[in-house]
Amino acid sequence: MKKSPTTEELIERGFASKNGKLEILFIYPATTVASRVAPKLRKNGKLQEEDIGEVGGKTIPLGIASLAAYLREKGIGVGVLDCDALDLEIEKVNEIIEKKDPAIIGFSVTTYGLSTALELVKGVRKKFPKKLIVCGGAHARDAEEKTSEAGFFDIFDIVTYGTDGEPIIQDIIQKYSKKNFDRNSFLEDFALLENIKGIVFRKKILLLKPFLEN
């Protein structure tokens, strides 16, 4: 009988660096039924599992799979983490980010999984304040005005909303590389950012100081 791959082996399969570099890591936060309803079923901070019943199911992240395949064909180092399928929590995600050291971290966010996704992103942002973090996915595409409220930019640097995500992400990577993948230099060049179609960004850069002090 063929042995099933370990979680570590499955994680490694999601990475394809180029010349030893990983320009971007796409992360798909957990969006199972249980993860969506859990916050509503907590009592005094404790999850009442008996109220959930038999729920579950995995969502195939076709969006980031398509982005990753496109970028890989363009010769860009890319990685994918499906937190839902691999049951990855914040500690493991941070461990992988530290090991792989991607220049950009892109989160695919759905509206129904927004609350759980934000908890994950906050943890990553606090651990890696110098990483460029991008928000994409169905929520960003279909609700860009709501997504781009001021509070969102305490954790996300850029929100992508265009329907053609592949060229948008490629453009971000190419322009970011011209800044030697320096987050502050990139975010302070408003003329450069304004030439990237399909993104929202905030011109008043707070450099995350208020968030990190909380």
C-alpha cells in the first residue's frame, strides 16, 4: 500500500522558488463551515462543540492555484499554503513564512471567512511587520469599497480588486522588485502605485506603529 504523504511533504509541494528566491506566498485561510460558525458559538471564550454537529468540508482554492500557475510560467518564485486543507494554524504559518522568507504575502479572502482570515493576517503582520501583505480574493474583488476602509490598512498594505488577478499580481511583483523588495520605499512611491491597475492603497502610511503597540 502506498504511503500517504505527510503534512510537511504536502506543504513542500506547494512551493516553487526561482533561483532560490520566493517572490510571493499565497495563503488561503481556513474557511470550513466549522471555522465560520465557531465565533458565534463561543460562550465565555470557549467553543461549544456540541452545538456544531456534523459540519465540515474543504474548499478548493482555485483562485490562488491559477495565480500561482500563471506566475510560475512567468519565471516567478511562488508558494501556496492552503490552511483549510492542511489544518494550519497561525504558529505553523509563521514558521513556514520564516523558513521560506517570501518577499510578498498574499491572502485570498472570502466574505464568509473574513473574520477568521483577519485573525490569521493580524498574527502574521505582528510577526513580520516588514513584509508586504496583499489582500485579494472574492471579498476584495466584490466589496473593494468596504474592504479598503482605514482599519483594513492596519494589516494589509494593498487590496486588489480587479477581475484579472494574474496580471495585477505580476505587475505588483515587478514594480516591487524595482524597489529591491523594500516595503517602505515601495509604499511611499505613490506615483509608482498609481500606475498599478486594479489595486487600492492608502497614501497616508502609518508603518503599522499603532497596531504593533497594541
